[in-house]
Amino acid sequence: MTNQLIQRRKRIYKTLEENSIALIHSGYSLFKSADSTYEYQVNNNFYYLSGVEQENTILIIGNASGAYYERLLISSYDEGYEKWIGHRLTKEEASTISGIDVKDIGYLDEFDQYMQNHLQVLRYADQVAKNLYLDLEKHDLPLYQTFAINYANKIAKDYPAIVIKDLYPTIIRERMVKDEAEVALMKESIETTNHAIQMAMAHHQELTNEKIAEAYYDYVNRLEGKKLSFASIVASGANATTLHYSVNNADIEKDSLLLMDVGCYTKHYASDITRTFPVSGKFTKRQKEVYEIVLDCNKKCIAYARAGMSWKELNDYAKKILAEGCKKLGLIKEDSELIKYYFHSIGHSVGLDVHDPNLMNLGLLEGMVITIEPGLYIKEWGIGIRIEDNILITCEKAVVLSQNIIKEVKDIEAFFNK
């Protein structure tokens, strides 16, 4: 993917005003408790532009009077770190991964002087930037801090003449459309998810508790070298009427449906799939009636979705289908009552993040990968059903990336009777 990384950085450069410098940071390991930290997760915007996964690494992209320059700053060799934690990238290794010339790769201890030389006229100043672009992603969470937010505050104090601009929406706009390499990685994630769901289904007679199904799912992911892209939802019976149920330890009644909303990562690219199946191996009459309504909506929305459409248009289409189905079941009389049984959107973007950020006002763009995930959640019947596929948006018919994961009633029941 080296060529793609180079082209991505060049596209970001073209959005910068003249005499500007952009910084993107890879992130830190977060404190957990005592002397432990959470497992490090690279900042996805940084990874998207560099391909590097190492923490506390800085990517610099600059526009000097219309000329492009870039630099990558990495941690220097540390013998103690190497012995206790593991290997850090050499300049040569970082160059091979990122496509950045080795002469343009330095160490973090040069960062402060480098920035001084680019933010004010000094004896050794090269090109002096008027604008500083930072990835200013913000969330209203306790203690939320990032390198970019902290650095923006420092620059505002130390260099008041520098104009600080937010690079986050620019990168997100680029990430919305996937290239062939990205789609291929997502398809690999989907294939592992298919294997893992099938493993749970193949042992359906053993599924007396939700945690058993989750264990089979996890086993396949570990076997295929994948990490989960989110906390698995493995919900039986009425538990499946809670959208983000993740306790996954309730006993399963023999005639219950089991909803598995699951996914994994391949080189940071996610799958997000939901399938619902009868643990007994056969749908009851009522389960089948509800399932067929959700499946009909799933298939019709996939056929309907195309580039140029708004998210609202797609969701309204889904709600109309589900409302008609609920009327036939005698659950509602008016479309407005559907919210009792369907209370989420028809889908979302997928990519480096399971809920990939996107600019909603742009609608569906050619090359986006999204989910189509209608559901009905009927607590009084103990039935929660969701069927979720990952699709590639085109100007014509959407491409179903998860087409190999069975979802027809006849195929599911036949699987159990093999």
C-alpha cells in the first residue's frame, strides 16, 4: 500500500494553504491502573497517511510556497525498551512502510527545534509557516486529551501570530472513499467473521449459554490472527431487543433466536456483520414471520442504495418497509408507531473505524463501504432480529461484500441439517 500512502499525503498537501505545516500524531498508550496501560491503538488518521503503527510518532506535511515537503519523526533506539517491550522501527523500516525517503525521517528529540525553525524566522530557519494544521478531533468525554489539542494550546500561547486550522474533516473526507486495497482488507475481515459465525452455528446444540457462542467466535478469530473490531454482541431471546447488549452470559432457552453482531480487523480495517439464527436449528412460525420482514428490508435496501443518495432517503425507505411488515403482524397501525420496534438508523460507514466517521451532508459517495442493518425488536415476544451486511456503494448496483454469509431461512435451516 506504499503508493497509496504517498498519494494520500499528496492529496492532503493539496488542501493546505501556501506556507502551512500539518502535524498528525500517532497517539499514546493510555493509563489503565497502577503500572498498566490499555493496549495501544494507533490513531487511524495517522495510520491512514503513514501506514506506521508505532506510538508517539509524528508525521509532518508541509506546503512551502507551493512546494511539497514531508517528515516523519520516530523514537530513537532504546536498549531497555527493546529488552522489556519490543522492537522499535529503524529509519529504514519506517521508510519502507511509509514511502517517506529515509533522509526525511528523524527522531523525536529534534521536534521542538524543527518546529521553531518552521514557525518563526531564526538564523537557521528554512521555510516559515503562517498556518498550522492539526488533527483536532474532539469528544465530550472526561479527561479527553490528544497531542493535537495540547499542542494547539501551546502554539496559541507561544506563537500568537500562527493561525491554527483543523485538519480532521479534511482527512475524514479522504477516508470516506475506499480504494481497492482497503476493500480487499475489509473483505478478508468479513471472511474471518463468516468462518467464526459458522463455527458458533456448527455447535448450536452446545449453545446453552451466550458465552459459549462467543467463545467459539473468539476462537476462530484468534486462530486466523484477527482482533475483534468491537465488543461482540451475542444476545439470545429478549436480550437481543437491547441494541448494544454485550453481557453475553445469559442462559439460552432451547427455542430462542441468537443474534450475533460481530466483527474483526485485518490490518486495522473492520468488518461489522449481524446474523440471527435459531439455536434449535429451525425457526418457529412467529420467528420466521418476523425474520422474513427484516430480511426483505435488508435485501431491498441493498438493491436501493447507490451513490448520490442521502442517508435520510435510505433510512426512510427502510422504515417504510419495516412499518408495513409490522402492520401485517398486528404490532402497529400507523407508521409513526414503528419507533417502538425499530429505533436506529439503517446503517453507517465502515472502514478503519467500525463506525467510520463521515460527513453526513455529502450522502452516499461512490466507493464508500457501509452497513445495511434493519432490525425489529419485539420485547413482548422475546424476539430481537437484525440482519447486517457490508456493501460497497457504486453509481449502479451496490456490491455486497458479505454475500457469502448465509441469511436466507432455507439456507440457515439447511446448514443445521447437514
